[in-house]
Amino acid sequence: MTAFLIANMAPLMFAALVVFLLLGYPVAFSLAANGLFFGFIGIELGLLTPALLQALPERIFGIMANDTLLAVPFFTLMGLILERSGMAEDLLDTIGQLFGPVRGGLAYAVIFVGALLAATTGVVAASVISMGLISLPIMLRYGYDRRLAAGVIAASGTLAQIIPPSLVLIVLADQLGRSVGDMYQGAFVPGFILTGLYALFVLGVTLLYPKRAPALPPEARTLRGFKLLGRVFFVLIPPLALIFLVLGTIFLGVATPTEGGAMGATGALVLALINRRLTWGLLRQAMHSTAKLSSFVIFILIGSTVFSLVFRAVNGDLWVESLLIGLPGGQLGFLIVVNILTFVLAFFLDFFELAFIIVPLLGPVAEKLGIDLIWFGVLLGVNMQTSFMHPPFGFALFYLRSVAPVKEYLDKVSGKLTAPVTTGQIYWGAVPFVVIQVIMVSIVIAFPGLVTGSLTKSTVDPSKIEIEFQRPDYETEPESPPGTESGDAGDKADAGGDEAGGASKENAPDDIEKAFKQQR
């Protein structure tokens, strides 16, 4: 029995984690408890030493000192402030008027505004709830199919997961050991291609089933001509200014992602102040929610650190590596299996949990197979986006359910009774968009240049970097100042004891130089 435990500690540890998660225990505590439990078993069996667990405090302190993770509370605060600043309402109202004469115009407006909100907030909950509260009643009023309306709103809100400044991209960059700025640059093009695919789906629906997405009637279009164009221009200024303030400074190299997040949070506060929405209650609620989400992220990260420390000590990383590298098909086989695994796990886990549990295991294997980790991170980000849309556990669907009408209600504008939106309609509306997201995963695999083409290529060849040290001259001795002759006798007396040390000192520079030459 002991031999069996020692030989199969890694698979048993992974299986125990899966059981803990399926039983519904919190992820952070499941990871930490699992790691400590198997750590103590390994120590008792003689497989591990007690000194291993002494590394935990230093690793936890390293998490708390990680500057990259500071971007998480900054972008979260920015998104929560913008959710209540009035920007989403103005955008949806104005863009809805712009696309109103077109069949499916409101759906196009929701997709367009969803992309803009994603590029400014980076928070799915803020986007889905804002658009659900504002756009869903209007779409129901003018006869939109409930499944289409629910699917468009939920899917457009999840664009915040792949369009920078996305929180999941920050976590993926941290777990893969890559730059957040590079991850943002790599995800920019795929994010907007996915937006285009959503719009293409709406176009197909309007061509095949025109009654499911009618145009706005003339009496609902209150803005026309130059007045409409002027309103569009002034409404687009705040989000575009924020996008430049955050992403522009990061891409130009002026600011780090953490500094960009801080500027974005400041810009959101200024925007809320200009719109006269900044109150003490709003600020307190936003800061409270930001603290909760940041604590959630840190606790999961600490739990995953405890788990990974013990898992690697029992050669779990080598076990995962042997499983995945031995797959038929090389890189393609690895990518297919990893994406299927991520897609299935997304039914039960959200993107933070996926990023902290599976990415640290998959990243080293991907690097050994010669896969670019920025491209791999963006690919996983697109795949993890489906975790928000999967029926029945997708968080975006829960957010929409919380604001969608559950009972029949009287519309204040039309004066007609409007039927509620059922949970089944929300789930069925999400299915086509999950399929589109899977298609986007295939596109990223087939055309890796969509990610890597936008990255700034380094002109430095690491193999040609040379480190030069100036050899200290131990032979030249400083001249003795006047009046120190009396101490020479004592120095000479000590000289005999220092001859061996002096010889080693003279040889020390040669040894250092030889060591660096051997490393080069």
C-alpha cells in the first residue's frame, strides 16, 4: 500500500482535488487543504521533507509583492464606477438610435456598445447588467425574439473577457510568466474578430427570420440628421478617451498595465463626477465590491500556490507532462485535448479557477512543445470565455437572469402587457454564441498570426548577449601614508598567515572568469 501511494501520489492528489470541487467546497480552500493534506502524507511516507513546507511563507509573500496583480483592483474599480457613471446608458440610447432604421439595429447597438464597454471596463458583470437593464426592455417592447435578445446581451457582455483590459488576461499573463502588455496586444485583434462574428450572426438571423429582429418604428427614432451625428460624436468621446488612457498608454510603452489601470480608475471617477453620479454611496459600494473580488483572487492564488508546491514536489508536473507530450499529433493533438478539457471544465469552474488550476500545469508543457505562450494564453482566454455562457452554470446567464423580467409586466411606453423572459429562453439564446466562441477558438488555432502578428518583435538576440566584468587588480597596493612604518612589523608578522589566503584571492578572478566563459 505504501509503495502504491508513493508511486501514484500525483494522480491521487489531482483526483482528490476534483472530488473536493465536485462536492462544492470553495476552490481556494480545496486547493490549500488538498496541498497540505498530501504534503503531510508525503512527509510521513518519507517522500517529502518538512523543509518543503517552510517555503510556503516566502511564496505567499511573493504573491502579495506581485506588482502585476495590482492591476486587478484598479480595473475592477474602473469597471464598477463606469457601470454607474451613465456612460452605458448614453451609449446604448445613442447607438440604438443610429442603428435603429436597420433590421436588428438594437442587436448591433448592443454588440457595438458591448465591445466599447469591454475595452473600457474589463468586467463582465458590469457590462451584462448594464445592457440587460437598459436594452432588454426596449428589445422586448419592439418585438425582438427573446432568445436572440438574451443571447446577444449575454455574449456581448462576455467580450470583456477577451478584449483588453481583461482581468483574465492579467491572470493568464501572471501564471504563464509573460508580459501583460504583450497579452493585451495579442488579444486585441481576436477580440474584435469575435465581435464581428457576433454581428454576422445577427445579420444572418435578420436575413432568414426578419420578424425576430425588426427595425425601430419611426416614432421611436427621436434623433435624426446632424443632431444624431453630433450626439454620437459627443457620446463616443468619453469611452474612446478612456480606451486611449488605458490601452493607448500601455501599447505605446508609456505606462505599465498597473499604471494604466490606475489612470483608468482615475478617469472613471472623473467621468462619474462630470455626469454628477459620483456619490459617497456609489464610491463605497464600488470599493467594497473591488475589495471582495481582489480578496477572492488572492485567496485562490494562495491556495493554488500551496497545491502547486506539493504537486511539483511529488513530480506532478512531470506526470502531467508525460501524459500530454505523449499525445498523438504533437502540437495539434496537445491543443485539441487542452481545448476540449478547458471547454468541459468551464461547465463547472469559472475563469479565475481555470486560470489558477490548469494553466500552471499546461504552460510548461506548451513551452516544451515550442508553442508561443502569448498565443497559448490568448487561445485559452477565448476558450475560457465560454465559461460565462455555458448553460446551466454560466455567470453571464445568471447576471442576465437577475435583471430580466420574471413576471408579466406593463410596459410604460407602449402601455401593453409584456411577457416575461424565461430561464429556458436565456439558456437557448446562449447556445449559438457558445458555438461562435468555439469557432473563434478554431480560427485562432488555424491563424496564429492574428495573435502574434500584432506583437512587437524584439531586435535583441539573447544568444549574443555578453556579460563583461572588469577584473580587479589585487597586485597594486596603495602607498602607505607617512607615519605608518611602525605598523609594518605587525603586518609582516601576519603576512605568513595570509599567504594562503592571498593566493586564493589572486586566483578568484580567474575562477569567476572561467565560470562565465563555460556558461556562455
